[in-house]
Amino acid sequence: MKGFRYLDHTADIQSLSWGRTLEEAFSQCALSLMTVITSNLEKISHTVEKSLKIKAEDKEALLFDFLSEFLFIFDVEGLVFNEINIESINKINNEYELEAIVRGEEFDKNKHEVGTEVKAITYSFINIEESTEGVKIKIVFDI
Amino acid sequence: MNVNKIEENIYEITPKALMVRLQGKIERFQMNVPVRIYANEYILERIKQDRTLDQISNVACLPGIRKHAIALSDAHQGYGFCIGGVAGTDAETGMISPGGVGYDINCGVRLIRTSLEEKDVKKIMPNLLDSIFRNIPSGLGSKGKLNISYSDLDDVLNNGLNWALDKGYALENDLKHCEENGFLMDANADIISQKAKQRAIKQLGSLGSGNHFIEIQRVDEIYNENIAKKLGIIKKNQIAVMVHTGSRALGHQVCTDSLRNIEKAMKNYQIRVPDRELACVPANTPEAQNYLSQMASAANFGFCNRQLITHWLRESFQNVFKEDLDALDLNLIYGVCHNILKIEEHEVNGEKMMLNIHRKGATRAFPPGHPELPQDYKEIGQPALIPGTMGSASYLCVGKPKAMELSFGSTAHGSGRVMSRSKAKRSYWGNQIKEELSKKGILVKAASIQVIAEEAPGAYKDIDQVVNVSHELDIVEKVVRFVPIGVVKG
């Protein structure tokens, strides 16, 4: 019970991702971001592994900062990922902390699908819905 | 949403309470001013199809907002503010909202005229597009050809087009014919995050992707010959080039950083907003001043980005046509910013006051005589550039006095989308669009075939109707209509 799809948004991309846990839904959400950049994630091999640690004041901000990190890594190191393992999301005092291991490789326009550049992650209509059935996330990416 | 027709092309939503779900809780917000929508029936019907009106109603709730929150005729759903949105807040106590400018700070458009005619360009078009495509980096993750140091980057951020002029990438006339002369002086490179600098250092002089483009256009119709002549447009089928791009990741990261900074600060000022993307603080706070300075720096990067592209365009034309600049002209008619915040004087209820004018997907359109206009355009008004899609027209207009009364001196910035990118991809094939455009005499060269489908002309509103609303309201006067014959997409 995990996955993502895109909802209709006039100008930008709104993604809906879901998973049984917050970690799983966050990971699907990151994959939905990667898919905008390069549509066939299966073409990405695993030559690079990175560990990420993000801290923020609430879950929405944690997601915003986590996803923004992928845009930074893409611009600076040119890396795309198709394996996003979120090991934990914990609330420590008044802060949320996420730890993840991600695997992928350098983007190569001759090997990978050339998608659309994502300018930024937005808070617009952001929604993280947690229930007994699982977690659903709605978020808009600025194109 | 209750939308009342005030008069032809003017609609209004009267201030009311909004009930909004925020982090699972329903909260109440009050609109402080009415929403104004400049549209005809065709456009209003399309605007109502998405959440544009919810978004501009949220903007009307911002503390210190004056007169009205505006959705222009190209308005569509964005994030936080709608796109095609204008809002003015009190210069001292009113809000400064990074979301009211957007991530692509100083995204804008330039129009460069040539002395060439369609017949000179038509046959050689594939070579010309190839040359431009090779010479100007475009598409996903595109990086500029310049290898600049971090201290050069600081110069760009602090000095805008003055840097480009010093380095030989600009002509003096480029500065004169650019909004703000291509330089916002509140810039301060020292407060820009290392992250923003790292993301952008390789991107100076690149087009990016999405809706950004370089278009070779021909003059299709001249509506006002006198004004057109003053702008150097003298005949039908004369060739001009339009460039649309912004400040790349520099602007994106500045907005991201500032949004996070401001949303943390707003709790201290007891400010609540109906959408977290509208995070804002009063203008007279250190956080707002910090954003304005960062925004100015990003805007300077945007000016230089379009300038380098212009420089390389000039090179490509000279190489392909084997003629020099004097013969080819290639002078800048004008350059506008359409995602920016300016502190401007406007009249509200008969009283002159300074306002923080947020333009998000809106083009400044100042009337004749305005002090901000370059000397040679004082009499005709500020050129306002409104591009269409790769399959439709683009307009060169000039600002009129009515713009000051109706829209804080602003007009639309493009056609405005009506269809989502995902639906466009389901509805169109990139290659088919390319073929159809080619039958219409428009050659397209793109870094991504997927982007052609996303940017299909059918995904946008009818540009002629969008511009006609501003023209009929006398916000602007149409001067020249251009149609594309060659397109480079990122």
C-alpha cells in the first residue's frame, strides 16, 4: 500500500503520495519529485549513496526541507535517485528529525529521460494526513 | 465564490470571512479588501475552473493590504498567490511576502529587434536555431558556459547589469531599456546563503526549462505606427527576438530560504495567514528587509542571466548572417520583470501613498510621463511585453494612465495556463505538436520532447483575449502583434 500519482494543477505539479507509515509516504513523495525530473526511474543505477539528516519544527517543514535537499543536490552534484530509504522520522523535544539513505547516480541526458526542471518545493495546499489506514501527502512543486 | 460584475471586463468579490483548513484545523480569516478580477466572460469562466479565486481571496486577507487584490486577465492557480496577481501593502506596516513574488525572482521577458525581414530568415532558420541552441545552454539542469568565481558571482548579485556592461556582455542601451536599468541597489551578496550561490554559480547564462523560451518572431500587425516607429518597429514581417527566463536556482533558493526564515519569524509578530505559502512579516522588520535585499540580489542575477543570453543571441545572429551588429540592429526594445516586489507610489482613495507592490506573473505598465521611464520612451509610455505560447501571438504594448487607477500600473504577463502539465502530457504528443507547428511555419527546437507536450498551445488561454481585456480597459495600448517562426525551448 504505497505509491504516488499526480493530481491536476493548472501550472505546477501537485503530487499525492501514500504509504503505511510516515517514512514510507515521505519516501514516495520524494520519488514523485524525482519522476518529474526524469520520468523513468528504472533507468537510474546505483553508483552513489548518500545519507541525509534533516531537522525541522514540524512535519510539513520537515518534508519541505527534505525535498528541497534533492533540488540542491541535483543542481550542485547533478545526482538523481530512485532508492529512498527513510530509516526514521522522530520527534525529539520540539523538533522533527529525519534520517535517510538514498541511492542513485549522476544524471545523464543520453541515458535518462529528460523531464522538467523543478524550481522549488512549495507549502501551497500542503497536507499530511495520518490515519489508521496510513499516511497521505499532498504537495505542490513549482515548475 | 460570489463574483459580481462591476462593469465591462471588471469583476469583484466583496470582502468576507474565509474558513480555511490549516494543519487539520478549520480557522477563520477576514478579507481586508475586495478582490478585483480583470477578465471577459471567456476568461472568467476559465479562471473559475481552478483555485485562482481562492488564492487571490487569501491574498486579500494579508494585513496592511490596500485598495484591492488583483487577478489579471491571465490569472491561474499558482502557489500562495495566484499567478497573474498583484497586491499592494502599506510600505511601512504592510506585509512583505516572498510568496507574492515567487520562486523565480525577476523572471521576465526581453524583446530585441532586428533589421531583418522574414524572407531573410526563413530559409536559414534551421541553422539559426541550431546556432542559438548550441550557443545558449537550455533544458533540465542547464549550466552556463561561463566559469565564474564566487567573487564574480558576488559582483553579479551586487551590481546587476553594471557588471555585464563592465565585462563587455552588454551595450549601454541595454541598461537604458531595461526595467530599473537592470540593477536593484538594495542588493547585498553577503547575506545570500552559500546554498543559493552553490546552486547558481554554474547556471548564469542558461535558459532553464518549463515555460522559458527564446523565440524568433515576425511582425504580424502594427496597431499604432507612430509608437511602433519610436520603438524601432517599422514594417510588417520585420524580425524580432523574445527571451523569457529568470534568475534560475539563485532566485529559487533565495525564496526557499526566505520563506523558511519568515515563517519562523511571523509567530513573533502574531501574524496568521490562510496559506502557509503566504508567510509574511511587516515591511519595517529586519526579516522583511533581509528578504528585500536578497530579492534585489536575485533580481540582479536575473537581469544578468537574460543579458548573457542576449549577448550570445547577438553572436549567433552575426555568425549565421555574416553581418555585424550595426547592420543587424539587435537593439533591446525593452526588458520587463514579471515576478518582483517594488516600493512604488500609488493613489488609494484619492491619497498618494507608498506601497509594497507584489507582482507575481504581472508586468509593470507605467503610463507616459512616469518618472521611472527612460527618456526616449517618456512620451509613449513603458513598453509592456506579453508573450503567448509557441503557437500563438505575442504583444508589444505600452502602459496607459488607467493602469495606475485600476491595477497599480500592471498588466498581464502571458496567456496563462488552463490545463495541467499532466493532462497536457496525456492529451498531446510532443512530436505531433512539433509537426503541427511546423505546418503553421513555426520551427521548434527543444531540449525535451516531454516539455513540448506540457507546453502545447492548447494548454493555455487565448492570448488575443487576454491582451484585449487590458487594451479595452485602457490599462495598455496594443502597439505590435508578433507571431513566432522559430522557437527554442528548454
